[in-house]
Amino acid sequence: MKVLIIGAGQVGSSVAATLAREDDDVTVVDETNELLVKLQDHYDIQTVHGRGSHPDVLARAGAEDADIVLAVTNNDETNIIACQICHNLYKTPTKIARIRNNSYLTQPELFNTPESTIIDMFISPEQIVTDYIKQLINHPNALQVLDFAEGKVQLVAVKAFHGGPLVGNPLSELRQHIPKTDTRVAAIFRNGYPIIPKHDTVIEADDEVFFIAASKDILSVMSELRRLDKPYKRIMLAGGGQIGSRLAKALEDDYQVKLIEANPQRADLLSEDLSNTIVLLGDVANEELLKEEDIDKIDLFCALTNDDEANILSAMLAKRLGARKVLSLINRAAYVDLIESGTVDIALSPQQATIGSLLAHIRRGDIVAVHSLRRGAAEALEAIAHGDKKSSLVVGRRIDEIDLPPGTTIGAIVRGDEVIITHHDTVIEAEDHVMLFLIHKKYITEVERLFQVDFSFF
């Protein structure tokens, strides 16, 4: 598959790196040559220096035979024009644009009319990260909460703590603890290394456990792995940019929200736009300010500025001063593992939260949802099974008859409105939505192949 990426910023670079590892034909366009050189030094990709909204630059980048165009610069208009050119000149099959301005996002009919589709999909990393954090706020005990099958199924990551009913016991006893709830442990990470769960696998304290269950059963399962925390009430947001302002607006009616912003003009704008949020002008890492605002009574401190160092330092300071839990937005992948193992409870990578939305449109086979996990090393996805036993490698077969790649598990199936937690003898039927967990993302092409229908089916 030939993929043209316009924009070598954080989102574009992350997607390019992921696709290059999967042997896709990738070309990246950007105005900053240093970013392109850095990508070329690490990955087998093509680069073109220039503005991605210029027809001659797109021609040099091979837009004529691109299967997918991802326009993900920081400029909405550049992304829109690039997609428009690719549509008008080359009839590019799939065009995806990063859009930040809500006035565009709320009027998709501007780019998708009965006569033509200029942009097939909008992506807003800021909104994706906002929704991601909201899910974590709704589940105070979780490290990650991921939706599948329109929210019918969730994959949740929790850290197992001393005193949890299952800690020190084999997974086979899970059913005894919650006999009326069906769930499956999809993977366990211990000291950063994956463990394929089996019936005799024993969960240890501090294990990162990924389990899948119907959304209504998540709390029941979570209580078996750790003591449940109290719901959040008081939330402090450090940084009033796109993510901070969106999150404040989404939370202020249900929580007590304080927001710290260093820019006076931005703080004034936020104070006018937000109804129930207390907006504070100041430095997010100012110890006196945090103390004055009763940081020791804050349930969740979210560091959301554009500066990794400011986020890390303010989150660590907030934790030391008594905040119950702290979350830090981290753009540099090298920092994530480093700080999450220490004082900071949750380190969130915007790129990894965003990339799944893009990959769902790039994956072969009928892949409808993708979530990047463990800093991109693992992946969870939702695939739809088509065909019959003759044309498909999965339809009409029991789970234990399917030739799954190493470290790959099928955790659940959604059949109509029914959620089925899978066992070795579960049979997949046509049109089932199948939830898979891959410990090793390098096997993604093999999984895609399983869900591709033989041409004779048509």
C-alpha cells in the first residue's frame, strides 16, 4: 500500500514510523528539512521537501498513485487544500485530514457532499486525547480504557496491587470470584515484559493486567484485581491549550475543576469561555500557587502543556505536595516509560492515543478499530469476519483451530448486540466483530491476512 503523509510533526512522524516497520510504501512531505532527514536516518521511507498544499510538491511526492493521503500538518487549511488537490487531480481513494478548528469539525458537509467526498475522515488529536482522559477519569483505577464495538466491549489495563483477591492466585480462580461475570485476561506485562496468560498463570503485585469484558461488567472485574479508588471530585488542569480547554469544558458540569494558564490573554479568554471552571493565571510548576490552591485536596492533577519538561516537573511536584493521582502528557516516547515507573501515575502519549484512529483506515482486511498499546509495541484491534468456511480463514472455525500468530489472543466477539467472551471452543460466525490483542505488533500483517476474504467469495 502506498501512503502519502503530509506533515512530519509528532503525529506524522509516529504514523510514518509505524507504517515503515510494516513494510508499507511511505512518502513524507514537510517544509522542515531537518525533520525529514531525521526520519530518513531511522526508517526506509521517501521524503519530499516542500509545502504539502502545492500541486507540484504533491506531484513530486507521487500523489498520482497514492492509495491513502494523510494530511496531518498543524495547519487546517494546508490539510484541507492538500486533500482537495489529491481528490480533484488524482481521485485518491482515501483522504484523511487533521482538523483542529471546531468550526470545520462541526460542519463535515463542507467536505462531504452527495456529488463528491473531498475528505473521507477528519482526525482531531486534541479531541482524541480529551476523550481518552475523560475515560480515565470515569475509571479512576485504570491505566487505559479502550472502547470496542461502539462501546459494548472495553479493554482495560490496571495495575495489580497487594491485597487484591487475585494477586498470588492463578487465573483459573477468576471465575470462582465473579461467577456471574464473564471476562478474559488478554495479556499481562511484568516489569515491562509480556506474559501470555494461561489458566495456571499467577498474577503478581504490580503486574499490568489487560482484561476484556462487556462494558457493564468492567467494575466487577476491576475489583478483583485491586482495591477500587474513590471517584474523582476535584480536578486540576495545568495548561489551557487545546486539550486543557476542551477537557475543562467537558468536565466542569460534573467535577470541581481548576485550570492554570501562564499566558494572560489566554487566561482571560478561558475565563470568559468556561462557565464553572476556576481559571488561575500562573506557572504550572509554582509550588506556592499549588499550595495556595489546596493541591493536597486534589484528586487528579493533569499536566497538559506543550512542554514535556514542564509537564513532568509539575506532575512530580503536585504528587509530592499531596495530589492523590497525577497524569502527565508526554510527547517524547523515551520519557514515557522513564517517568511512569516513578512518581507520575499515568504518562500519556498523544501520538499513541491518536495513531489508532489512523491505522483503522490503513489496515488491510475489515479492521474497524485499532488501539496502540505499550508505547506502540502491542496493539488491540477490532476486525469483522466475512465470508464462509471456504472463503475465510476464521469463519466457521473454533478459536483453537485458527492459526493465530504468536502472542495473539481473541478476547471477545460481538454478535449483533450480544457480547461473547471467547473460549477455546468458541466458533466465529460471519459478520462477527472480533476483538484481538497482539503482544507483538510485528505480526499485524498475519492477522490482517486472516480477515481477508478469498476473491472467490465475490
